[in-house]
Amino acid sequence: MKYFFNKTLLVSCLLACYFIRLEAQVNFYNMNKWQDSLLRLGKEMYNLQGEAERMDKNFTFVKTLVSSLKEKHSYLYNFEKLDMISVLRSPDDKFRVFSWHIPLNDGSYLYYGAIQSKTKDGKLQLSGLLDKTFEIENPEIAVVGTDYWYGAQYYDMVPLGQDYVLLGWKGHGSTYSKKVIEILHVENGVFKLGKPVFSDESKITRKIFNFTREASMYLKYHPENKQIIFDHIVPADPSLKGNFRYYGPDLTFDAYEIQNGKLQYQSDILFQNPTREADDLNLVPGKALPNKKSGL
């Protein structure tokens, strides 16, 4: 027992030294300067009134972000000040996902993002996420690469066996919004989005919820029960089926429980008084999502 304890302690110390040595290789002076530039650009791209000006600032933001990530060992830098975008590390710390949105004047949104993989030598390995929302004919059954992304701004990432669940907000149009349960997985070293893991609908590869912009929707992972709990969304009247501007929560809740790499559907669960996030600020064009902090 004493030998086992000493061996475990030695391994822990070696790992701690390894990570300290890696962090020492990060050029924090340069990364802090990059972050300050990104913070300024990020504020401008959300506060400018003109759509063309916002898009121009976003273009500069993207180029600046990529340049910052080219710094060696940039993966270890958390971008803690950039609260206008989402930065989520995978539970196994193999990669992180950047995502954000740009509001357009017609009430719709464009989404931007990238996946940065962790590398041993600290060099950049980046997969751009290209929003093709309006080109994907059947998004609920599509399996796509990062160059054909069903864009969203993600706020949580959950392990699902060897895969990952992404929970995302997707402001869609002037009358209704969406939330998404996305499945991210790796095939032959390549990131893929969408996978049939839902027990209630065997063909779907991602779950998409549509609801009025005048309501918020609860969609949150509860690790104590390994459940993704969400509002049951229904039309205000059966005659309004398919008209998503009249869809909203009916005060009941459903869930997906993580079991053996699958999402097992549970209907009408007992769940009361959830804390709601004020993520329906898509009602105010030009504002970033609140409480979507970058970093860990």
C-alpha cells in the first residue's frame, strides 16, 4: 500500500511539473496583447449600429483570433476577458470550441467558430466552423463536417462515451429562436457533427428546438443525474402546429439521460423551479449572449 501511494504521488508530481513547464512556455505578454485587441474588436462588432460595419469588425476579429492562436502553446491560454464569445474545453481536454454570433438587421444571425486541438509541440491545429445553416436541407438527420456546420453558440459540453454533446443557442429569425443538442465526434482524426444517438428518434443526428423569441427555453445538463433537462415545447394551439412563432414551454419537462454512449429519452420528469438564464437577449440586436464566459 505504501509503495502504491508513493508511486501515485510521484506520478502526480511529474504531471504537475509537466504542466507547469508547459505554461512557462506560453508567451503571456503576447497573448495578453492579443486578448486586449480581441476585446476591443469584440465590443465594437456588437455595439456598432450598421450591419456592414459589424461584419467588417467581425472579419478583423476572426483574423486577429487566428493570429493569436498561432502563438506557440496558445491552447493553454484561456481568453478570460472575452465574454462576448464562448470558449469551451472538452471534458478530456483534447480540444476547445470557439463559437459566437453576429446579429443581422433582418433579425437573423450568422455564426462563427473554430475547434482548436491540443498538440504536444504547441503548434496550432485549427478546424474552422463554417455556418451553412441555410444550405443544409435536413439538419435533423445530417452528419456534416466542420465546413458544413449547423451554426450555433455553444454554452456547455458534456461527455458522451467517446463523443461529446454540445448544448447551443441559435437565434434564428425575427419571430422565433432555436436551441440545439449537437453531437460532436471524431472519425479517423476528423471532427464530425451529428450522430444518431437519440433513443426516441433513431434517425435524427441532432435535436433542434423551435420556440417564440418572446420566450426563453430551459436546456441544461445536470451532472448529478447525467441528465440533459429541457422544457417541453408545444404550439399555443394545435391549429398552430409548424408555426414556430407560437411555440413555447408548457411548464412540463423532459430529459435525455446519458447511458452507454446514448441519449435515453425520459418524458414528463419531476422537475421544479429551474433557474432560467437570460439568454433571450436576441430580442436586442447587437448584444452578445450574457453569462457565456470564455475559458474553463
